[in-house]
Amino acid sequence: MTPTIDDIRMAAKRIAAEAVRTPLLSNAALDEITGGRVFLKCENLQRTGSFKFRGAFNAIASLSDQERSHGVVASSSGNHAQGLAEAARLFGVPATIVMPADAPAAKRDGTRRRGASIVEYNRATDDRDAMTASIVADTGAELIHPYNDGRVIAGQGTIGLEIAEDLAKRGEHADIVMVPCGGGGMSAGIGLAISVESPETEVYLAEPEGFDDYGRSLAAGAIQRNPRTDGSVCDALMAPQPGAIGFAINSATGAHAIAVSDAEALAAVAFAFRTLKLVVEPGGAVALAGLLSGRIDARGKTVVILLSGGNIDPVVLERALAA
């Protein structure tokens, strides 16, 4: 199912009682550095520490009681895992997560703490989709894909509604909204909402270098795969290729894409910690990295940067601060 703006608005009503309406913050130092008017949409402060709770909760809320009775399953490196585990806990349904063995400890622990079962796999050698399909076949559980699911995309699109609404309350209008991108579910949802609520605003997707499948796909007009499945500090953004549903939306709304290096992502983590007083994981900081590295020219513009997650292991934060 390809979601519509009405699906996003319905999702906003479904999640309102449980999801955090995250703040849209400004910072004078960031404005001075960039020469623009910059706002930060802080999904690192969302329930479970990332935007993923929105889509996961909306997806489970959309199921019938009969469908929920069989449980839910997904593959995830950690943020969707925690979001789905928390949503499943709230609905009282079992959740199984197929998770890479090298997923950050904070994400593994958070997933287990919320009651989900974890099945580990090797990113480089195992087929996570086949493993997930096997669990669905054996248990009858409902697959909640982390990004190629219309219900999930609609849930993530509520971020775009909030951005447009909160800017309007301030008498502001965004020239650019910049979003971290892995499989493209969040960017598609936000892009769809922004295309309706603020059609003059451009949406940029930020990816890690070496995992720039979205940029290549948009340029080619067809879905392209990444050459590898591991090897970036941005663990949350290493999807093998764009999801078909989100790619169709991002193509239709005219999204742009940039890529940043691991060093730039870590520098953005350090900047967020030291200057913004915010804890952000590398994958959640790639949009900020794109701004700080100058890949987006913010001079004289109003720019919204999405900080998509804050589930960072201490050793990675130490690495960022030591660089």
C-alpha cells in the first residue's frame, strides 16, 4: 500500500497518545556558522530514542486483533527493533527481531529490555529477508518492514506534518528539509507530508558514503543496490537498497540526495554533543553533517535538519569526541 496524505493524518491521530511531539529547536551558534536560519527536529528525543517508534506504533495499531494475536516480526539493526518492541509491548503482542550480530549493544539491550526476542545474523553472509520470511511462515506473525511498508511510512510522515505546523506557528517557512536516509521510509513519509503542507520546500536525503544507493537510484531513475552491507559507522543507514514504496514517493516528490563520510558524521555527533548539548548517533547525525560540511548552502535560507536518533554506544561517542 502506497500511503497518502490522509494516511499520514490518520497516523498522527493514532500515535498522538503515545509518541512524543518532538521539539523544533534553534541554536544561535549553528545559525552563525551556516549563515542561515536552522531548526533541529529532535527525533533523538522520541520514545525509544529514534523516530522509528512512530511508524512501528502506527503499523501495529492498524492491525486487527486477529492479526496481532500471531505477533509481529521485523529485521532491524536496532532503532526499528526498539520502536517495534516498545509498540508491541504496549499492545501486548509478541515481537521477534532479526538483528545483525554487530548491532550496537545499546540497541540490542533496549530491544530485549522491551520484551522482544532477537534472532542474530551476519550482515556479510546471511540473508536477513529470507530469515524473516521463514519466521513469518513458521509463526504467522505479521511482518512490519522497517521502511518498505505503507503503514510505517505513514507513521514516519507525521514528522513532516509537525515540522510544517510548528514552523507555521512561528511564522516561518522552510526552504530546505534535510533527512537522514537508509531505506527511505522516513524520507518518503516526510517528503509526502511536506509536498502537501509546504510545496515550495525542497527535501534532501543524507546518506553515508559507500551506502549512497538512494542518490544513485534517484539519478538513474531506477533502484540501485549498495555494493556492500557493512562497513560504516552509521549502522542505522546500511539498507541494501531503497524500498520500492518509498522510492516511488521520493521520485515523485523530487527529492535530492547527498552523501557524507564517516568522519563527517562523527564530527557532527561531536558538534551536537558539545555545542547543541544533544546526544545523537552517527546515522542520526548525517543530515547535520551535510549542513556542517557545506554540502548544503544554508546562507540566507531557513533549513530544518532532522536528528533521527540518539542510540549511540559510549565507545562510539568517545571516538567522535576524540577525533
